[in-house]
Amino acid sequence: MKIAFLFLCALTLLAQPAPEHQGNFNIRFEPSAKLQTGVQVPFQITVTDSLRKPLIQAKVTLQIETLDGKNVTVYKAPAVNPGVYVAKPVFPFSGEWNVYVEVHRDNQMTARTIQFSVPQ
């Protein structure tokens, strides 16, 4: 009985995901169309590893939020080329917005935030 309990404990520990570490990825992003409200605005996100090689098979998300931390929306950014991802957020109204990109791969994560002014 003790062996079965120890075996179950070991399986539980192994099933837990490993903690994430700083990825040291280089993230560059910018809108590839005019910033405006009410329409999808494509953001091209280029991600490289520490050796400046395209980061492939990463999970990339882009989040928009107003400066007060309200109106938060997260968008998936699928890969369109090796190391290049695209998200298409919709800004519901004009103003100052934080655009936050998060990149995950192999228990590593890197993030970057840039502030954008969205006109009407």
C-alpha cells in the first residue's frame, strides 16, 4: 500500500508543469496598417532567440488595454513565417493603449509592452 501511495505521489509531481523561466527572446512588433478604431489592425510580431535566429513553434499572444488597465482583450498570434506572428486586435475607441506581447516556448517566457495612440 505504501508503494502505491509513493507511486501516486511521484506521478502527481511529474504531471505538474515545469516553472517558466525568462526566455531572453527578442520581440519586435508594430502595426502593419493604420491604427484606427472598430476594425482589425494587423500587428506583425517578429521573435528571435538569443542567437538572433527566428523563434519557431512559440505560443504568442497580443493583449490590448487602456492605460487604466480596463478594456483588456487578448488575441492569439498565429505564425505566418518562421519567427513571424500576426495578431489582429480591434481597438473599440480612440485613446492611449498599452499593447503587450507575450511569447512562450519550452517553459520560457518573454514579454514586451509598447504604448500606442489610436486616433478616431
